[in-house]
Amino acid sequence: MYQLQFGKDKATATYGVLPAANVPPPYALASISALQFDCYGHRFATSALDGTICTWQLEVGGRSNIRPTESSLCFNGHASDVTYVTSSGSIIAAAGYSTDGVNVVIWDTLAPPSTSRASIMCHEGGARSLSVFDNDIGSGSISPLIVTGGKGGDIGLHDFRYIATGRMKRHRHFDNGEQNNKTSSTADIQMGIPGKLGDQNLNGMLWYIPKAHLGSVTKISTIPNTSLFLTGSKDGDVKLWDAKRSKLVFHWSKLHERHTFLQPSSRGFGGVVQAAVTDIQVMSHGFLTCGGDGSVKLVQVKDYSHEM
């Protein structure tokens, strides 16, 4: 990873231990899948395709080969996304894939190793993306809500308090954003017993939409000071959701065309992948999207609060 500064031709710092000079390419280094700064901009976290989550201290002195401050192998498959949960900068949420179905991990980097991680089973085939709401949108100052998206196009809303303590609040199941009155019992939810199709992996989910998109949910962005969030997918669509009302608010169809690429891996190329919506950045009066088609688009929304 390289730290760049506008107006300078060279990187001001490099992160990660570079290979020895006598090692020919491709180097056996895991590719970075996501990077997220904390709210103060002093630290950042990364996820890698070997399943590793790392935290780093921002360097301003022009050093090279900076090592991570903490590192943990959270998934035995790959890690897809990472974000900070609270303003403390020590609790990290990560999305990825493990063969045992544990595809979302919460990691407290300040806690002892034996008690530092909590995990939930969700999103069959792996979790691709996640985002965290402001604390006041959740259950209190220490229990924000976490929204995750899966490889199968499903999305789920999780209570951070449940992930940490195992105590459930409530659960709702929806199909394509529409309410379903059939809910699982509290006992079944706590035991992890699945109900009908889409009610899989209910632990800690406030609600779950199995067919939110026709492709993998590649990006989730919560909108500050609201209960709204955006999802982007491999199907090229972007959707706006309301977490409090548990409903779809707006749908932008085929915002980006799907294109095919070679997937990087720790040992060169890992296969062929398709990409449409690759990133969403929220702005005060809309949002920016990036796509596999090479385009960046600005979508204007007059007032997010009006959408609610």
C-alpha cells in the first residue's frame, strides 16, 4: 500500500513488508480488498484476500515497509470488507468467507486474544460488504446497527449488542423489501434453527432480505444522521433502503454495466470475476458511484430526510 500526497510524484510512505529483492514476481503477498480509516483519520484497517484483517497507524514521516499494529486471520477463505464500529477506533467489523459459515467477525483490538473476537453465521456463500450506522440509529451509544450484504444478493441488519452478548431483541423477515408476517420464535432464533427459505442464519438479525439484489452486494454505504443506506450490486443496480421502516425507498436500475476482469490473488490471478457497482460514496445532496465499466456517476438526491 502506498500513501500519496497531492503535488508529489512519489509515495510519502509504504505499508506492508516488501518481498526480498531475489524473489521473482508474482510476490506471495495477499491483495488488499478494502481499506477504511477511523473517524479521526489517524488509523486505518485493511482486509485481504487471504482472510487477514490488519490495523495500521498513519505515517507522516516518510517511512517505508511499515508493519501493521495488529493483525488477525479472521476468515479461512477471504476477507472482503472492513469498517470501524465505534468512534473509539478499536472495534472492527469485517465481512468475508469461511468454510464454517462464520462470515461476519467483530474484533476488539484492545481485548485479550481469548475474548477479542465475536462472530455470526450469515450470508451463505460469504459476506461481501458491510457498513455501520451512527450510534443514535442503533440501540444506544454502545450498540449501533450493522448492515451486511452477501454473495447471493441478500442483506441483513444486525444488532451489535446481540453479537457481543448473545441477547436478541426482535426479528423481521422480508422478501424483496416487502414485509412478511411469519416470524421465527425467539427460541429458534437463539438456537440458530432456520425457518423457511431466507430465514437462515438469524442470530442477531433484526431483519433479513434474501433477494435484495440479483447479484452479489458489492457495496453498502450508510447515510449519516439518518436510518437510510445504499446498496450496490454486481447486477448494476443501486438501491436506497430505510432500516427503521424496513423497506425499499428507491431503485436506480442498471446504473453501471457489468464487465469481466481477472481476479488478483496472493499468487497471481485467481480467476475471472464480473463487476458492475464497485463503490458508493455518500455526499450531502446525493452520492457518487464507481463501476466496472470505468465510469464515475453523480446521483443527486435533494433531501435524504425527505426520502424518509
